[in-house]
Amino acid sequence: MANDGSMIADPPRSFGGMLRYLGPGFILTASIVGSGELIATTALGAEAGFVAMWVIIASCLVKVFVQLEFGKHAIHSGETTFEALNQLPGPKLGKGNWATWLWLLMMTIKPLQVGGIIGGVGLILNLLFPAVPVWVWVCLAAPTVSLMIFRGKYRFIEKLSLLMVGAFALFTFACVAGVQFTEFAMTREQIVEGLSFWNGIPVAVVGVAIAAFGITGVGGDEIMAYNYWLLEKGYAARTGPREDTPEWTLRARGWIRVMYWDAFLSMLVYTFMTVAFYLLGAAILHAQGLRPEGFETVRTLSRMYTDSLGSWAETAFLVGAFFVLFSTLFAALAAWSRLFSDAFSSVGWIDYRDPVSRGRMIAILSFFFPALWAVLFFFFKDPVFMVLAGGAITAAILLLVVVGAVHFRYRRLPASLKPSPGYDLGFWISVISILLLAALAVWKAVEQFQKAG
């Protein structure tokens, strides 16, 4: 993470040269695909049918510009996420400002989401090996992912993330094609219905749609984690410390352009994956009135594959689902151990810039969080509820991310790196979409409160 000028390098100009430096966005994809796509997206499809597909697509597309602003700031400043957020204007408590403390407060709920995922891993392994109870598999999964991360370096995290997601993506697309040869074949009219946002969505599924918007595509925590992967990949170090020179500006613009490719290509991957999961849920589960719930979550989800490819596909689905959920555990733990270590540094508890202090805290958190996730699953025992609850908090975290992104764009961005009007248009579409989501979430919460009263 050194940004002392020792690694300065000109950015690649050809697409082939840029491919060598792609990867940070695909680590996010490993985290995104497991909880959002496999569980939350299919739950929404099963609940709403095709009518809410546009919500899923919009969720994947509109948030990427906020991600780009965070990534751009990391490249030109060399700052970690909380080094940057801790400089937002506003009150401070000790060394940490309001943004850091608010994030730490919101993250007290977020472990529910990953607790649902580790429970999903246990349910899958129990279906593959029924003689071993679910709780045993969960207790084995927790220390396994800890051992993989506590000393995990960037290159290992990047390669394993790509490996675990890639195979399952191919299998999922095969299922989408296979369903067209069954009684659940999708029609052109159903696809058009799903893309017709002016038709709205049923009031009964607004809550699920809000959570799905927050959790599908790149979420607030993934956006915040993106900075670490960019820094560890060396984008900022190759740009070098900021200088008001044409040479520095040229390097910064070049590495930012590489980051754009990384973010947009990974966005295409997780968008297609998300739509595929949604279509399977809408075409197969919704048509049969099936809802993934509780300990039957995984078995219900497997119907998307067995009903499209045949009974033989259940084992293949379970193996693939294991890898996609485990990839989320893996990527989430890698990100959380860095995010929390950085946040603790911002409030003065450790020194994130010191390799020894940072490594020690990452190692501690790498064992703490999986244990916490396992305990939460044993208590709640409903992966869908847990994932959607985490999705709602992810939507709230997006508001903090928006505040940070606007600050980075209009208060911290060097004038020499000012983007085009087209970029700013995309950026504000992203910001406004997230704000509208927040307003919808508040309205829904008030409505539920009034009904309860």
C-alpha cells in the first residue's frame, strides 16, 4: 500500500495491457453474487414474478458511478476508505468523525446478512452429506474461511474469487437456456413486463424490492471495500503522490481509466448473473408458488435447476451453490477485516498504516466475524430473512456512501481530473436513484409502523 513514489509506472494504453491490472472489481463480484443474487434476487423473483425485473437491473447499473467516485479518490489521494471519510465535514467524537461512528453503528446489524450466508453453506453441505448435521458444517465453515483470510494476500484473494464465481456463472446461464425447453419457458411478453418500470410493482413486495435494491449489484459495503483492492493492486502507488504537474495528471487519468474498465466489466458480469437468477426465480419458483424460507431455502432454490435440467442437476446445483456462497464468505471476510481495521484506526484504536498493527487486527477479525456469523445463524435459523435484513442495512449504508462520493467529487477532486459532463450525468442519476430508494424505504417503514399501531 506504499504510495511514496517508489512504484510509479505509466498506465497501460492497450486493452490487452489493461487486462493485467483488472481484478479489484471481480473480488466485489465474488461478494455480490452469493447473497444478493443467489438468495435475495431469487426471493424477489419468487415473490413478484417478472414484474420487478427492472428493479434488479436498475440496482446493478445505477450504483456503479458512486463506486467509480470512491475508486477515483483512492487512486489520486492514496487514502483508505476511512482516512477519506474521516475528513468529511461535521462533528467528531474523539479522533473519529460522525461518518465513521455512524458506519460502526449500522454495521451492528449487517452481520445478519453474512450469518444467513454461512447458514446457507451449512444447509448445502448437509444436503450433499446428510449424515453430518447442519450445525457441524457451519462450525467447520467458520474456521475454514478464517484460516484462508487471516494471512490472505491480495493475489490469493483475487484468483480464488474469480475461480469460485466463474464455474457457477456458466452453469447458471446453462439453466436459463435449459428452462426454455420446459413447461416453465419464458415468453417475450413476460420479459417485456419485467422491463416495463411504468407498470410499478405490487405493494406486497415493495419491502422485498427495497432490500433487493440495496443488496443486489454493488452495495454500500462493497463500494467502501473497493478502495482497499485498488490500493493493494497498486493503482495509487503506480500513480504516485499528488503533484500539480502534467505528468502526474496524465498518469492519474490513465490509471483511473483502467479502473473504469475494471468496474464496468465486473458490473456486466454481476448484472448478467443477477438477471439470470431473477429469471429463474420468476419463471420456476413464482409459477409454482414456491418461496425459499428457513431450512428449506436451499432445497427450494435447487428447484430452479432440477425443474429446468432434470433431477440430476440437484447435485451439480448444490456443488455450485456451495462455491458461490463460500466465495461470498471469503470475499466478505477479506473486506470486513480491512474495513473494520481501518475504521478502528480512524477512531485511534490501531494504526492501519503500520503493517504489524494492521496485520494483527486483520488476523483477529478474521476469526471473530465467522464465529459471530455462525452464532447469529444458530439463533435466527432463516437465511432469507437474515440476508434481506442485511440488505435493508446495506441500503442505509448507501446513503453514507453517497455523502462521501459527493464530497469526493466536489471538494476533494483535483481540478485537472474533472470528469466529462456525461460522467457527471451518470453520477447524479446514481445519487438520485439511491436517495429515492431511501425515501421509499422510510415510507415503507412508516407504513408498517402505522399498521402495527
